[in-house]
Amino acid sequence: ADYLIKHYSIDPKHILMDRWSLDTLGNAFAALTMHALPRNLTNVHLVTSDFHLPRTREIFDTVFACAGQGKFNMSYAESGTAGLTQEESKSRLERELKSLKTFET
């Protein structure tokens, strides 16, 4: 949030954060029920790490579809993985893809 405010002059009131969820499914549910639905938002842009993006996209698309197919315009962006080695990033991506398969079943 601080980065978006500082470097892109995003108004802080347009940045909604979830500080209580314990996992991605909880993040999606909180975003839907605590932010999107109460505010009648239709455009949702989510930023997450590059290795986490495939599973995040699937989970958020699935949860938000529960409120009505096509009701939300979802967009996604990936952040870099500063501080991680190439091997660490690869390992995390492999773990995320495995978790994605589990979610899909």
C-alpha cells in the first residue's frame, strides 16, 4: 500500500487491505464480503507475488463468481520476488501449482 501511494499517487481510500485472513481462500472471502459487496465495487485489481498468482487468480475468480457470474471485473498483477533466489522462486511456484491442483479438485 505504501509503495502504491508513494510511487503512483494512489489515494489510500482506494487501497483495501485484508489483515486478518489466514490463507488465500480467506483473503478472497474477506475481499468479497468485507470490501466488494458492501461497497458495490465491480472492478477489483489484486496484486500478489508472481509465484502465487496462478492459485490466487483461480481462488478469487471462484469465490467472486459465487456472488454472480460476470458481476465483477477482476484484474491481476504480479509483484517481483526481491530477496528470493531463482531456486527459491522455482520451489515456491512448484508448491503453489501443487496447491492449485488440490483447490481445483
